[in-house]
Amino acid sequence: MLKNVAVLLLDDVHPFELGVLCEVFGLDRSEEGLPVHDFAVVSAEGPTLRTHAGFSISALCELDRLEEAELIAVPSGGRFAERTYPPEALDALRRAVERGARVLSVCSGAFVLGAAGLLDGRRCTTHWRHADELARRFPEAQVEPDVLYVDEGPVITSAGTAAGIDAALHLVRQAYGPTVANTLARRMVVPPHRDGGQAQYIKRPLPPTPCDTVGETLAWMERHLHEELTVEQLAAQTHMSPRTFARRFQQETGTTPYRWLLRQRVLLAQHLLETSDETMDTIAGRTGFGTAAALRHQFVRALGTTPNAYRRTFRGPAGLVEVA
């Protein structure tokens, strides 16, 4: 069971992420048969805190309230990836984990856990925009930028904004079972579990690469994504042997021809799913995957979700024209 929950706030906290934690753990819904938590909001920096939206929060509990919490949640805030944190707050987080409590971060709240040393040697995540900085600041952490949340024993980290809901419902599901988690999700009008991870939300076009010898071939490949291309064909475009072409391609792009083509095809499929009503078979043909099944396989491998689920997310019900 999970009875005692505290939310640790620092100055410039993001209101939405705080609201997520209040919504999941801080409301009394006992009339609906849902569990009630002993819930507190704790300040690490004085009796009044400024939020990132410009208003203030006051009448907060003091740090000693964390000593009795079974779960301490840390929402994100402005400049969390850059600032330092009160040593007494970091000490409280370390003590909590040592005595068996769990800690949860939402979005850039992961930097607070990292500063406390709680990410060292553990898998973790944060918003994809902050993932590289999290890995740089805490090199002992194993940052996974493509997932919605990571549960590593007592330390749970979640990605940006709404991923805090996913992680919080995961904890509710662990503590009380799927029936309670599903009932709470319905009450909040959110899915009890989302497919895929952050990869489907990251806009990652291939970076421009200064290519001395394969630049024209790259442009040709982009125009022929719908065709079945071989290294021999590509090498012929550059008047090289296949072995020399493959070596030069790797040197100038940092990847292999196959992986470059695969990434471009997935990017094109994303674009078509977002902007067109074409069927999965048509999209598969236009992107060079051949069949809807092959498109689905590679799409799931690259983004962690299916083409239809991606279309639902980025186009809504009007974009659903075929199930494949």
C-alpha cells in the first residue's frame, strides 16, 4: 500500500506537473472507492514559493515532513537543468531512499534526484529536450531518452509533462492493482496506460551532413525512398566500388546506408501519417517498406508505437481510415 505521499517543491516550480501529483495523490475520492493518501506539499526554499507561471504558493509544510513519507515526488521547474539545490533537501531525499521510501521525478525534477546521487548506476529518463544535459551532468546515470517513465526500484523518473501521469498511475497500479488504477484514470479522463514512448513526440530530422563525395547520392536516395535500393546501386551512383562507397558513406554521415535509408523512410511515414488520409498499404509503398506489415514492424522498432496509434495521436479520429 501507498499511504503517505509528499511533494517536494523548489522555487519556480511548474504548476501543471505539481497539479498532476495533486490530482493523483492529493484528492479525496473515497466516495468512489478510491484510496485516500496522507498528502502534503513541502517547500525546500521557504514558506512562499514562486511558480513558473508567475503566481506564488504559500502555507507549505517544512522539510521534516519528508521523514515520514513513503513516496516523495519532485515536479519540474524553471532552470532545473542549470541550478543548484538546497543541501538539506538532497539529504532528505537520500535518507528517504535509505529507509525504504520511493522517490518520483516528473520531467526536469530528475535533475534534483541526480544532484542527490540517486540516479548513479540507475536507468532513468527526463523530457527528451533535457536528456543530453542530464547525461552530461550525471555521467553515472543511464539516461533513456525515448521512454515515458523508468521504474528502477525505489527511484522512478518520468518524461515531460503528461508522462508524470503515466508514472503516477503506474505507482497506483503497483500499490492497489489495475482496477483502482483504471478507475482513477477514468475519473481523470486519461488512458490508464499509453503505448510507445517519447520517441514518437521527438522531432528529429537527420542533421545536415557536410558530404564531399556522397552528397549528391543522398539527394538521389531521398527522391527514391519508394524503391528497393542496394549498396551496389548506390555505389554506381557515385562511381565507386560497393566497399569504397560503404566506407565513405560511414565516414561522411556517421551511419550506414541501410540505417540512413531506414530513418528517412520512418520520417516520411510520420509525415504522411500526420498530414494525409492515405492507407497503410499506400504509405508503405511510398516509403519503400513494401507492405503494411513491414511498415508496422519498422515503425514500432524506431518509435515504440504502431502507425495507427501514431496517427491517432497526431491526427485524431478523423485520420483513421484503415486498420492494419
